[in-house]
Amino acid sequence: MNHETLKQMGNDPDNVSGIYNYCDYWCERCLFTTCCMNYKMEKFEEKEEKKAKEYSDENNQTLWERLHQSLLLTLETLKRQAVQYGIELDNLREMPKVSQNEEKIHKYVKGHPLIIIGETYITLVKDWFDAAEKNTLFNKKSQELEKSSFMFPQANSIITEAKNISESVEIIRWYLFQIVVKLKRALNGREQDKTNGYNYNDTFPKDEDGSAKVALIGIDRSIGAWNILLQHFPNKEDDLLNILFWLDRLRKSIEKEFPKGRCFVRPGFDEET
């Protein structure tokens, strides 16, 4: 890419400054690629503009709306199941006091309850998918759907079911590690600011809140996706509910640790047009 081309891209009035700082890097499913300088540069250099057309805006919007509804339903289910199993979802342990010592930041972040919960979630998910692969869970489901489609060739619900399962797995895997990465950035950034003596005005948006919000969005979408799998694999209810309990615990803990995270306005994504 030459300087002139780069300059032309940079002068595009559709660009939103800093939009790429608080995204989930899932360009193929993003509704704002036309506003992102990073995306344009990447696609120009790779000459892979066709990737931007793999998913239509309409399909993406429908997907996220469906996941949002699934999230609301799952939260209600978790509350009822928590009562049944005697689990106190709101009984969150207190977070440790922040260390002001620069050399302790890494240790502090690594041992923070948010990271411990997040890494526990990662382990549970990896173990579940390993077991699913070992037991050919998805292959059996695929064969079941193929048999149903052969018997009922006009049943669009079978195609929809297969698509929902596939998309749910894709969403879970996409956000699996990213959630903890964003939390580490939020915690590390906050501690760095305190160590360096930065004292932002309460009305000034903080990067830590933006990172926390991206983590929360990943959790919301993952909860919705897990609930869809729960509907299609009811025989795995115990394992899936356990995963959902940990994920919801992480969600509540982030909201407590970063109370302004949900309110953070990400450039482009959350701004009114």
C-alpha cells in the first residue's frame, strides 16, 4: 500500500476514529466494517474483500437479536435453577484491594477473581467440547437431522436447527479466550493508571470500562449460544447448566468490578447515528 492510497483511506468520511479499539475482531460478522480503517487496510493488503460478503447485514442483525432474546430467557432459567439447586448467584466474594506497586500488577491481574473465574470457564468449555468430540455428540446430531430431512424434505425447521447449532458453536469458540483477554486488558490498564498516578474525571470515559464492555458482550452472546445448545441437547443439561452458572457468575462479577462498563459508549458501535 502506497502513501497516497493510505491517505485516501484515512480521509474517508465514513471512518469512525478508534472504532477498532473496542471490537471483538470478528470482521466477517461486523456491521461496521465500512467505518473501520483497520479493516480497510487489512482487506486491501490481503485482497480478500469477498470475506466481507460472507454474511449479510440482515442475517447478522437477526442472529444478534435472536441471541439477545436467548440471553434474557437463559437468565430467567438460571434464576429458577439456582433456587432449585440452592445456589446463591448474587453471593459474590469481595474483590481484593488494588496494589499500587508496579511490579505486582502482573501478579495481581493473574490472580484476580475475574481471571480465575474466566479461566475456569475456559477449562469447562474445552473439557465439554473434548467430551462431545469423543462421544461424537455433534456427528450423531448431524445424522439425526439428516435422517429427519430425508423423511421430511419440506421441513425448513430442520435446516434452521442445524444452522442454529453450528452458529452457536462458532460463537462460543470465538469468544472463549477473548473474554479473559479483554478482562486482563481492563484490569491491567486500571492498575497501570493507578500506579502512574493518573486521576481521570468521573465523567471521562475510561479504556478499562470499554474493555470490560467488550468482555460482557462476548459473555452475553455466549450465554445465548449455550442456551440454544441446551435446547438441542437436553440430555446434557447438567453439564451445560454448570457452564452457564460459571459464565453468569463471571458476568455478574464484571458488572460489580466495572459498574460503568455497560454504559461505556464505543465509537461507532454504540453512538446514535
